[in-house]
Amino acid sequence: EDQVQLFVGLPLDAVSDCNSINHVRAIKAGLKALKLLGCEGVEVPVWWGIVEKEAMGEYEWSDQVT
């Protein structure tokens, strides 16, 4: 029997413009609850303008990006 895999999108403001996690305690509690419900994974929004700031196709993933 095939089972449906559950993936959940995190809120759009989960990651700040300064590359830090917003609402840490709420997200931590939510992730624990999702795990108990059988969630297979989460989707995290990425704002390409933050990591592709200098030029198209040039990505900067270090924690120094602001």
C-alpha cells in the first residue's frame, strides 16, 4: 500500500534578512509536533536576492551576507 508523504512549508518570515532564524522557540515546538504527526520534511523559503546579491548566478551562502 502506497503512503502519502507529508511536507510542510515554514512561514515566509522563518529566516530573517540577516540570515538568522525568527521565532526560534515557536519553530522548534512546531517541528517537534510535525515530527510526531509523521511529517517527512519541511520547506524553507530562500530569498535569492540575499544570496545572489553581487551578480546573477553568483551565490554567496556564508553567514557574512547581509
